[in-house]
Amino acid sequence: MADIFVSYTSSDRDWAFWIGQQLEKLGHTAHVHEWEIAGGGDIFAWMEDHHDEASHVLCVVSEAYLKAPYSALERRAAQWAAINRRPNFALPVFIEPCEAPTLLAVLKRCDLHGLTEDEALTRLKAFTKPASKPTGPIPFPGIAKPATDVPKAPVSFPGGPHALSNIPIVVPRYFLGRDEVLAEIEAALADHNARVAITALYGMRGVGKTTLAAAYAEFHRGNYRATWWIRAGNESTMRADLTGLGVRLGWAALDQKEDPALATVMERLRHEGSGILLIFDNAIDADSVEAYLPGGGDAQIIITSNAHAWRNLATPLPIDTWPNEIGADYLISRTGRNAEREAALALSNALGGLPLAHEQAAAYCERLEVPLAAYHKRFEAAPVDILDDKRDAPRAYHNRLTAAKTFALAIDEAAKLHPAAEPLIVYASLLAPEPIPLYLFSEGREKFGEPLASALADDGLDEAVAALRAFALVDRETIPDEREPAIKTDCIRLHRLVRQVAALRCERDPAANSTRALIAALLELYPSHVFDNPDTWPRVRRLDALALALVAGDAPPPDGAEIEAGKLLNNLAAYRVGALAAYAQARPLAERALAIRERALGADHPDTSSSLNNLGYLLQAQDDLAGSRPYYERALAIHEKALGPDHPDTARSLNNLGALLRAQGDLAGARPYYDRALAICEQALGPDHPDTALSLNNLGYLLQVQGDFAGARPYYGRALAIYEKALGPEHPDTAGSLNNLGALLQAQGDLAGARPHHERALAICEKVLGPDHPDTALSLYNLGGLLRARGDLAGARPYCERALAIVDNVMGAGHPTTKTVARNAASVLEALKRTKEAKALRKKFGIEG
């Protein structure tokens, strides 16, 4: 491809940028000075270098361009080179009607004015392509002599408005939002690499594939001598329509038998297909149509299908639903309700951008003379009913099938291909409209019972998904993890209208039964130790929204699923606390888990105690120390009674109560709880267990607060060693231990020894918890304090300010931790003589000087 210098004047910048971008898309390298010269650059040096080295100079010609002094310099140099020693060097592209100067007028030019974007792109592509002889047969422009064994037939005009056509679809008056796809179809048909040009338009039912193919045929009718529609849903109609084309072109006799007539048509298409566009509409799959496609030649073919697997046969083009803006434009144009833009946007979103559903909605509003908002309200109340009203279905769409009926029939057809297809989509329809990881059905299949569990075994799940994809009922996609993109999950996704139609099938098997199975499957996969295990978080991120939608809210869990729902809610809350520090989000989940467990298991069950501990922790994290204490005390009492005084869960309750007393300033009261918890952990779990490390850390911190630095150090050192060995060097608990040891060293005056501990803790937190987690803020705060202690106030400031931004966002301006961090940041500003900023910070957070 060529290096092309784009010469233009500033008033034509928009044209120059558009042309440059299209050249790049065509494979050329476009040199546009405003894209390549930074501030202070030497424009003339750039012009001289690139003008001389370019393969061509493309002149964006307008009246202004011809008068501008700098562009005239570029143009004249290009003209001289083109005429004198470099043929085809200057490429004049006229963007408005104007008279060319004498030396420019002799050059072949390209006119883009007065065209649509698609037409302009086609013309620009042809203009920049090297001249060449035609590679295929050229149709005889005179009157063809008919074959001796067929009657004479009228000769079709080779292109133009009188070209032969049987297209049965009238392009809708409001055909919107498909310009880019029309251009992609044209490009795909042009790029056939010496084989028959075939492109397959695929997508869900009702997305407008048939209309799009008809629109392409209509808009490009002048390029073909025949545009012929073939009903590809079954073999008999394909044969009949191809034979009909042969009769109309004079290739077959009207009374000739179908088999020999079809053979003649296929042979003539192979050798005389130039200027013919065939549209195979509603093909089942590639196998069903392959025998009826020309084996070569210059015919062009468009296939429409729900199936996605076409790459071996055609260039596949996925046809997507409309964006909300296009959907709203259609609804407004179709109904004439120009003042209802917001309602149109909301309705388009509710309809999921499906063109067929938009047409039904518009027809309903027009028929009953109701506003778009009224339709939206009725649709939300009974979506399937309103989408199944045949009176509003388009006449041209498959015998007036409604959106609801077309999806229902598609599910029935998929069920014929694989026994798991229908139950799989029904279960998926009850989940939140999020990507659904396929491992939910593969790893949790036993929870769905028989016969589905067996049908999903081995490659059964992939086959069931393939059956659903064959009718465009689900999309299959690989979702990268938000935090760790290298971790990818294979998922399916359902269109919202497909979900609503599929969910109705739960009437055959009550939705409560299906929901109960889904809760059980999710609980099977949802990690129970999600609070402090970052390795589980990528998996949880894929399951979280699905689990939340099933068990959150006020509706009681299905009968028989109360215990599972309570545990799942407990895990959902733990994830929000441990991974996200989202305490406000976690609290209602923890409260609901507690209520369910008290009702289903009783007030004195260990699982109830677990929920009490969780709620106590949440209240303490939100600085409600008095509120958290009764939860901790009740949890301890249950554990001691139900599990015994020496059980590890009893030790956790003891640690929690000790931490609360320490936070309330009762250091002496906290010590016996910590001592007892440590003794239980060492005896029941061993000296190298993470719970033992937690007790060691707690005791070390208590001793540090009491001023016993020497006594605290061995506890911290032993805790860190346990965490590194048991959990790994990059676990958040390891970071917590590093922070503790660093703070102790700093308190002992060993600033140099403290720094690597704080830096390593910060690196772990940023990597594992993210840049906006409170534990990350703690590490930032510690590093800022260390630098301040060393006298590096300028170095301390960004750490202090970043820590403040995090805790302010997560905990709020009124939280004691936020006030402590703000007070420290203000004092650093004061020490840097930034008095006004320090004063403003104190005022914002309500802290004293």
C-alpha cells in the first residue's frame, strides 16, 4: 500500500481528517500534518520531507484550497512532479464543485461532493486503487443469443433501475442506524480473494437481518443486472427460486424439469454470474445451503441466518441490536411523537434494542394512540403478553410472527437439537442479566437434578450451548477479569426479551424449584472463605451479581432453600467486607443472613453465631463500637455453649471481643480475651495456623499500645513468619503483619528498618486489594508518617493526601479514622508553610488545629 501526503487548507480540515482516516482503513499510510507535528515542530521541514518521500500527494480541492498560498505550494509541486517525472503522483480529490486550474484539469480526478458517506468511500477506494484489467468475464452489452433449447426471453438491462429483481421485502420508510453495516457488507463482497464472494449476516431473530439484506440490494441495485431472493429455510424453496432465476435470465426453459434446469443454472452462475446478487434468506446453517452456492465465478451472495458458524464458507458479519439512540430515533420517527425523546430512550432500553420489538411497540402506540411512556408501563407489567399481540407484528416478518412467538419457536427448535437446551436457557433466564459463567452449569450440574445433570456431562454443556447459538438465543463470550485480565471466564449472555420468553416456561416446573436449584449450585461454587482469600475473588466477581439477585431483597427464599440462602448471603457480605471494604453494602446482606438463620436454624445455632460476629465486625468498622458489642457477646455465648470453650470458632469470638475492648480503650480488659484465644488456637489448630497468627498480632499490638515495644516484637515477628508460610508473601494478612512490624520499628526509632516493611505492605495492598482500599490507605498513611519523621515533608505529602482521599471516599468525612488521617495531612501542609490549604482541610473535616 502507499504513503499518501494529504494536502489541504485549514477550512477543509474535517474533509482532510475523514479522508486520512479512510485511507488508513484501506491499508495506506496517510500523512496529515496536524496528526504528526507536535507543538513547536518545524512545519516546512516536515512538508519537504514527507512531500518528497510520499508515493502520492492527495490534494483536497475546494475553492479555498485553490486560493490558499501554502496549499498552492504543495499542489503545484505535486502537479510538476506528476507531469514531469512521477506519473500518478498527484491525486486531486474535489470536495466541492469548482473549476480546476489548467495544469490540474488534465489529471484524472475524484469528486466526493454530493454523495453519501458510503458512496464517497466506495469512490475514494476505487480512485486510490491501481488501474488493472478486469479479472472476470465481462457481460456482453448487446442482445444475447438465446440457447437453442430454451425460448427467447427479454434481456435484462445490465444495472440501473430496470435490473431484474424479485426482492419481496420493501425497505421500511424508517430504515435507521445501519450505514456502517451496509459498508461492511460491500467491503466483504468486494474482498473475495479469487473465490465466489459470500457474506453471512447472522444474529438473533428480529434484529433486522432480512431487512438489511433487502436494503443492500435496493441501495446497490444499479450495480447488478439481477438481484434475486432465495428462500433458504428449506431445500425445496431454494431449488425453486434458483430455477426461477434461470427461467428469467433465459438459462432454462419454463417447462424444463427442475433437476436439469437447476444444474444448468448452477453452471451458468459459475461462468456467467458477474453482475448477479443472490440473497439466501433465513438459512438454517452452512451445511443446508452449501450445495446451492456457485462453486466459483463472480456472482455475489448474501446469506441471512440465526446460526453463527460460517467462517469456512463466507465472511460472517454479526448484526447487533440498535443502540438506545437509534432505537429512540426510530420510535419517534415511526410514531411522530417528537416531544417524547426521554420516553423513547427509556423504552428502547427496555426493548433491548431489538428492531422487531421496536416496530411492534410503534405499531401499538399508533394503533391505540397512546404515548410511548404508556406503552413502556404496560410492557413492564406484562412484557411477553404485549409482545405477543399479532395485530402489531410487521406484515413482512415471517407470516407476522411476533417477537414473543419467534423466540418461543426458536427455543422449541433448539430443544430438538439437544435435550439440555431448553432447561439450560430456562435456568439462565432466572438469573440476573449479566454474563453467566458456564462453570455454574458444569461444576454445579448435580444440583439441577436428573435428567439435566447427565445431559450436561462431558461435552453436553457445549453441545447444548451450540444448539441455543444455532438459533441466536444466547451469545457466548470470554470475559476477562476486571482486576486480572489474564484470568478469563467462558460465559453466555441472554437478550432481555429472550430471558422473559424463556422464563415463562417455569410454569411447567415452578420457578421456586428452579430458583432453589440455582441457589444450591451457586452456593456449591461460591467460596466460603471469601473474606480473606484473594485467590477466590476473580471467581466471585463472575458469580457475585448472579447470587445477589437471587437472595437479596425482601422476598423470602423458596421453601427448602432457607439455609442455603442464609449462607450465600453471609458469603456475599464477606466478599464486600474483605475484598471491597464496602461496609454499607455488606450490612443489609449480613442482617438478612442473620434473620434467615435465626428463623431457619434457631437463635443458638453456630451459623447464627457466625452471622452475629459478622454484624458486630461491620458495626465496629463503621465506628459503632457500642452497637457491635452485644453481637460479639451473644456470638461468644453461642459458640461456648454449642461448640465448647476450646473450639477455634470460640477463639474467633474471643479475638473479636478483645479487639473491641482495645478499640474502646480498655486495654486491661482486652488482654485475657487475647490470651485465651491464642491458647485455643495453638492447641486446636497448631502453632503455624493463620488464626494463631491473628492472635499473635493482636497481642503484639496490645503490648505496643501499652508501650512494651520489646515485648511486642516477638509476637509480630512470629505472626509475619506464619502468614508468609501459610498464606504467601502477597496476601493481605501478610501486608497487615508487615505494617504492624514497620510501625513497631518506627516507634523504636529504627526508621531505616521500618521503611522496607511499609513499602512492601503498600505494594501488596495495591496489587491485591486495589488502589482505593482502606488497607491501602493505611499503608500510605504509614509511609507518609515515616517520611515525615525523617524530615521529608515534601515526600510525605502525596502519601498523606492519597490516604485521605481513600478513607474519605470509603468511610466518610465523619469517621474517626478519616479525621485522624486528615489531621495528619493538615499538619504536613502546615509544616510546609501551606497554611491556607491546611486551614481549609481542617475546616472541611471539622478538626482542630
